[in-house]
Amino acid sequence: MNAKIAGVLLAAGGGRRLGGRPKALLDDGGVLFVERAAARLVAAGCAPVRVVVGASAQEVRSRARLPGCALVENPAWESGMASSLRVGLAELPAGTDAALVSLVDQPGIGTSALRRVMAAYSGRRTLAAAGYGGRRGHPVLIGVDHLAGVSRTAQGDEGARRFLLEHETDISVVDCGDIASPQDVDTPSELRKLAASWGAAGGSAMS
């Protein structure tokens, strides 16, 4: 099925637990987190790709190289992930069949996992999510028929969680534990661990 699947990258957070360092601007061995995550959506075949920014939005615009992507600013980013999700979904063009939603602070989720979840598309009412050890995570694939419901129920930092819980039995969980890690980078210690993994691998840990 030749579906038109758009990518929505949520990259607006201010990194409060990282001392106010916006996650979009964290550095992966010379590549910004937002650059790496957006490039993966493009490489997976998402089109268009909308990158939702908020904290230090102008700096992201000036520093980040995001070919094939469009930046969308969320002025209410401090209210939580839900507002960024609504902004990103609202910017999808007519003719979109589904949206693949990913987070900027999960560097262990690469193109192969994105493609695997995209392959679960079966129609405009598709709901699919990556699974890790029996737990649902990102990326999440949302068929266009559900976008209004997701936007209506999203609150605070929950994103689409409430909507997905209400439609639990309709979600296809796609095991990605063999090819990806859902670990967030939320704290300085997690960032240090990631940096250490770059050194052990002789370069970036985010291929």
C-alpha cells in the first residue's frame, strides 16, 4: 500500500532537568539531536516532515540543518508535549494518510525502527506503536482518521497517551526491542552515559 505518511518530530522541550539545555540543541558528536532525529524520519520515507520547536526556537532555526523538513513553532511549548503534538498535527497537508510521531530525546531509535512501525500501516484508521519488552513506546503511527481525536484529548505532557489508552485494543504493537532503545535523555547523567557510548564505539552512538 502506497500510503502518504508524514513525520512529526516533537523537539520543543526546554530540557529543565538538563539545566535548561533545549534537547533539540544537544550535541551528538558534532550533530545536533534535532538534526539526527529529523534525518531519520526523512530516511525512513516520511513526507513531509514537520519539526515542532519551542525552547530556543530561533537558535534551532539558525543552527540546525534540516533538509526536507519544515520547522513549526509552538509558542505554548512550556505547557507540555500535548501542545506540540497538536501544533504538529495541525500542520499536516491534505492527502496525508497517517502521521509517524517521534521524540527528539530518544537517540536510540533509528531509521530501521521507524520503517518497521510504518510498515504496520493498514488504512486511515491505523494505530500502531513500537514495543520494547512488552511495553508500548515511540514512534507512534496514527492514521489520519484519528488525528482529530488525538488533538482533542491531548493534555499536558501526556501527548497521545490518553487517546491510545482509550483505543488500546485497536493498537498494533510492533516489537522493536531488537533494533532500538527507547531510553530518553532527560538528565545530565543520561547524557554522560550517551557520550561515553560514543567513545566506546569510536564515534556517534546514534547511527
